[in-house]
Amino acid sequence: MSIKESLQHDLTEAIRSRDELTSGTIRMVLTAITMEEVAGKEARELSDAEVITVLSREAKKRREASEAFAAGGRADRAELESKEGEVIARYLPAQLSEAEIKQLIADAIAETGASGPAGMGQVMKIISPKIAGKADGGTVSGLVKAALTGGN
């Protein structure tokens, strides 16, 4: 069963059980997936990898919105955004730990022989497919930069 099929099945179950948070969040995610499918010249079905990219983007939006609401003193909205993020996270692959990311970075640096900030593109090119949907790109970028500049 594809991720999209799983989302559609879970939406039906959430509606039946009257779980408004889950059904609303899944509807929002399915809308984002549909928008991605019809974007461009030709409508097409997204692969699971592309669906994971959309899910990651939606989870990031929820995380950022939750932080913004918390900073603005809106704890109720921050909690709602956080809960929506948790619903989305159920469909994402398990996230890599910082130690696992650092190991991937070390392997990529050894493979490319990169050194200094100029080698960042080479390292990111190798590890990006390995971390897709499993880690935040900004975090990984920061760790790569630190590793290449000797900050670690």
C-alpha cells in the first residue's frame, strides 16, 4: 500500500471515529499532495519518495508555525500545530539521530575527500539522497559545515 493510499484509508477511519484533528490534518496533507500532482504541465501520480518530500515540507510548516505561535503567546494554537505535526510524523520514515547523521557526513567526506567550506556541495550531493525525509536539511547542512570547518 502506497503512502497516499494509507493516508486515504486513515482519513476514512478518522472520519468514522470522529477524530477531527486527524481527519483535518490528513485532508490538509492530501490536498498538498494533490496540488503537487497537478502542478506543472501534466498531472501525474506522485511516487512515495515525492509524497515523503511533501509530508516533510508540511511537517516543517507545522513545526515553524508552532514555534511562532508559542513565541507570540498563543499556546493553544502552538499546541494544535504541534499535534498536527505529530499526525504527519506518523507517515514519515523514522528520523535519523544526530550521531547517525554525523556518521553519514564522515563517510561522505571520506568518499569525496572534501575539505573546507568549498567541499560542502560535494558532501551534500552524496548524503542528500540518504537523508531524504529522515532529517531536517538545515540541521544536516549545519553539521556538514561544522565538520568541514573543523567545528566538530
